[in-house]
Amino acid sequence: MSELSNRNWRGGFFRWLDKRTGLDSLLREALDEPIPGGARFAYVFGSALLFIFISQVITGVFLALYYVPSADHAHTTVAYISKAVSAGGFLRSIHAYGSSAMVILLLLHVTQTFLYGSYKGRRELLWLSGCVLFALVLCMAFTGYLLPWDQKAYFATAVGTNIAGEIPLIGAWLKSLMRGGADMGTLTLSRFFVAHILVVPAAIFAVVALHVYLFRKAGAAGPISENPISPTAPTEPFYPHQVMVDAAFALLIIIVLALLAHFAPFDLGPKANPADTHYLPRPEWYYIPIFQWLKYWPGSLSFVGVVIIPGLVAFFFASLPFLDRRMERRPWKRPIAVGSYTFIFLALFGLGWMSYRSDHGDPGYAAQLIAQQKDTDEFMRKPFEAEIEQPVVAATPETPANPLIAQGAQIYQEQACNGCHGDAGTGSAAGPKLTGIHDRMSADQLAALLKSPSAKMTAGGMAPLNLPPDAMKSLVAYLESL
Amino acid sequence: MSPPELKRVAVAEPTRRSYLGWLLGLCTAGAGVALSVPLIRFLLYPLRARTTEVKWSDAGAVSDFASLTGPVQRSITVEQVDGWRKTVSDKIVYITKSSSGELEVLSAVCPHLGCSVQWRDSKHGFECPCHAASFRPDGSITGGPAPRAMDTLQTQIQNGRLMVRYQYFRQLVATKEVFG
């Protein structure tokens, strides 16, 4: 108490909090991270990725307030978000463009790490955890793309899951596992949704923690002239200079995203129609090079192109710190590594360009792509149309074949049992459902209970039923038939 | 790892740094506030947009009820907007005349505990089959446990049709209160 009644109670409070939590030393540990050679703009991409990931988490949580992951409702709910809900189109656009921003920042982060040779010097696990994060981000992009359940989403995912089907031995099984069956359907959507909002984000949180821990363990590598294990350049703490540079960059990203979302909202096409044979599926831009690459590997060779070559590239990429053991960091002294990296990048750009050329060079394709965009624009212009839910029970209930039951059904109506227990015993807020009551009690028990309800039933508003024996028999027969 | 360097940077430009820091802090706070506006609007949308609003339902041509001698039962189709969906359900109402002779529509939901009130020709009155609350043809109470008269529904006449706005009211209270 003497601490709290201090003249400076605020200082007292913080001292108390720090004693209990160790917050101060934790904060110091985080902010005083030494950066050899001082803060630089080149180091912003890691924190920018973390920033955009948090933005995706926040917007994603909000979008989930209205989204329903079912083939029946997904498209309607996304249309509702985009067209009806206040700021819905804006938030969805921030989330959708945010996924592209994340891929771009990821490429920039990897490129910076690569060119600076920052993976060298006892940083193998740091690099590997980064590779895992790379894969997880691509998983997020792939699973999120299906969720709106429009034409684009449906067909791109149909192609994507077919590619997984090309993997030898386990391909067919893996494809069924991803789809939740042989075909794309509502189970596919549920699976992608669970992966997108639960499994993959949880993995990302865990691996980000590992990645940051390993980074702090190894220390910042500093400029390319430094020895990555023990840099000798004078250091500057992370706070304030690098924090400011990082914050300024984060601000820039969010401004760009907000402007894009405001002036060019992300669109939603018409609802997925699996019967549409004219639709030309095209993935999001970052998958276009792979999409084009697959065109060159027909039939029996396809698994070489689809699995073996990308697998080898991924393997060499991940094992980079194991293969390249020299401490040399200057890019111009590392022709093989930098050359291969540049080659792969140029190849991806080239594939993207060829995909664009083949789509726009063929008049048939070009016309179809324009028609698809026109359908999308038209759908976006139409006001939101609510889904019409037909009543569960038809207005005129069917007359049961058994005359006893038919008579019972009539008594059920006359006695206004439906007032509380719902039409055909489906239940309501005022009374429990009666369907399946035959499993819970015999006809005699039921008749006895109707004549003299239990205390609990009376408290709920159930009145004793005094019917002639015949009428009671029919009513019980009807109730047992539900 | 050299403290002297660290100190030099910190001392050399304290005013510029603190100014920049303040500016950036201000920008970040501003961006944070600006970004929370769409989030809050998004979150509160169902509270502001009356998504549960009930539309008017057609109860029949006004001329059908011109020579009404007693209440008639009508089943109306109620379309309710529930977020991104519309639900369509059938509800029972009674068309009757008020004590002043005007056309009025009564909800069949008993104000006591919500059973469906029935018209008994033999008694020339309404009776609830659950707890025997009874009402006159205009809906006023004659006996039983009901706390108030049968609930009248909002009506309007459009192109010679009697339109009804179906609503639920709280049970077991003496005054009519819209529920839900």
C-alpha cells in the first residue's frame, strides 16, 4: 500500500506492474535490440509482414461476423457484406487486397534477406522457419480464394485441387481429402474455411513466434559488408529510429490499401455454377506463373512439371543456408546464388507474361474473359437480394393416410397444441418439440402425461387435456407418428 | 555493440527526433482511429439497419369485410428480413370490428402465454384453449388469466386491400409492447 500511496502513484503503479510481470525488461529487450550499422529502410519488410498479417486477422474476424461457410449461403453472405453492410465492401477489399500485399511483401522480405546474404552464419533454422511461413501464407491465399464461392473462386479451386491430384501415389487421395469427396461442394468449402480461419492462422502465429525468437537469438545480420556471425559495425537500438521507419512503412501500406479499397473495391462475381462449361478459370496473379507452367507438361509427364520440378526448386531454396556455407555476403561476389535466384524470378515473370499473351492473343479467350468481367461488373451493380427461406412446414399440411393419425392431427390443431409446440410438433420458443417423442415414452405414458402434466410442464404453460378416450387415442397416435 | 556511438546519435539530434516521434505517433494514432471507424460501422450495422423489420402483409380485399357480423380467421403470409435472408411464414389473424365499428386485425397469439386463441361460435367470443382466457369479438377481455386484451395489429388500406403489419408482443404484461 505504501507503494501505491506514493506521491507519484502512477510511477508506483508501473513499478508494481513491472515487479509482477517483468514488463519493463521485456519491453527493453524488444526495443533495445541492437542493429549493427543502424536502422535502414531495407529492414522494414519483416515488420511490415507482421503488420499486414495482424490487419488480415482483424479484418478476417470482422468478416466472419456475417460470413456463412456453406455452399448454399456463402455467396449470399459475401454479397451481403459487399453490398449491404456498412463499410462491408471496404473491409472485404482491405482483406482481399491485403492477401496480395502479403505475397508482395513476402517476396520483398525474401529477396532482401537473400540479396543481403542474411541467411548466412548460423541462421539455417531461421531461414527454414521463414520457408514454412512462406508456404503457410500461400496456403492462406489458396484457401481464402474459395470462400466467396463465386465463379472465379469455384473454378480456380477446382483447378488447384486437381493439381494436388497429380501428385504420384497419394494424389487422388489428397484431392478427395481436400475436397471432402470426389467433387467440389459444401464440404470443400467447410474444409477450406477451417483451414483458413483456424488451422493455418494458428500455425502462422506459432511459426512467427519461432521465427522472431530465432531471429533475436542469431541477432540482426547488419549490412552486407559485415561478418554475419559477429558484426563489428557500431549498433543502434531498434527503438526509436528503426521503429519509426517501420511504422512509416506500415502507414504507407495501409494508406495504399485503403485507397485501393475505397476507389477500386474488390469485386464479387455471380454465384458458382459448376454446370458452366464456358468459364475460363484464372487464379490470382501470384499463381499465374505456375498456372502457365502446367500447360507445358501434358499427360504422363505432368507430374514431372507439377511435382518434381517445383519440388526441387522448393528443396534447393529451403536448403540454401546448408548449401551456401561461405560467409561472403556481397551479391556481386555470389554469382551462382544470385544468378539462380534472378533466373527463377525472371522465369516466373516470363511465365506470367506468356499467360497474359496467350489469353489476350486468342480472340475466343479474350472475348470470354471480357464477358466474364462484364458478368462480374453487372452482378456488382445489382442491389443486394436476400435469400428467401421458405417455411419449413407447408401451409397446408398433408393429411396422413392413417385415419386415426389424421384425426389426431386435427385435434392437435383444434387444441392449438401448435401454438406452443409448433406445426407438426417442430417446437417453438414457447414449447418443446414433440418430434421423436415415440422414442422417449410409450403411448400410455404420453396419454397419462397429457391428462395430468408434470409440475415442470405446468410451469411451462401446459394445461391438462380433458379429451374423450377416442380423441385422446387419436391425438396420442398422431404424436407418436411425429 | 558500442555504447559511445549509441549515445552520440541520441544526443546529437534530440529535438528533431522527438518531433519526428511525436509526428509519427500522431499519424499512427490518427490512422488507428480512422481504421476503427469502418470496423465499428461494420460491427454495428445490424443495430442501425432494421434488418428484422416486418413488411406489410395482404389480409384480403377490404370489400370482403364490408358486411362483417363476427370475426373471421385469415392466414397471412409474413415476410421478415433476417440479415441476409428473408423468411416467409404463415400467421393466423382475426379480422373483426372494433367497438366503434372500425375494421381491426387481431393477432391470434394469446397475450397470456402465447397459445393460439380460437373463435368459438357457440359462445360468440374468443377462447384460448390453453388456460381458458376469453375475449369479446372486439378482443377485449371477458375472463381468464390474460393480462390485457387481444393485440391489435397495425393496418393500412392500399388499393382496396387490407394490409397488416404482423408483430409479436410481450406476453404476461398489462400493456402491449412490441417484442423482438
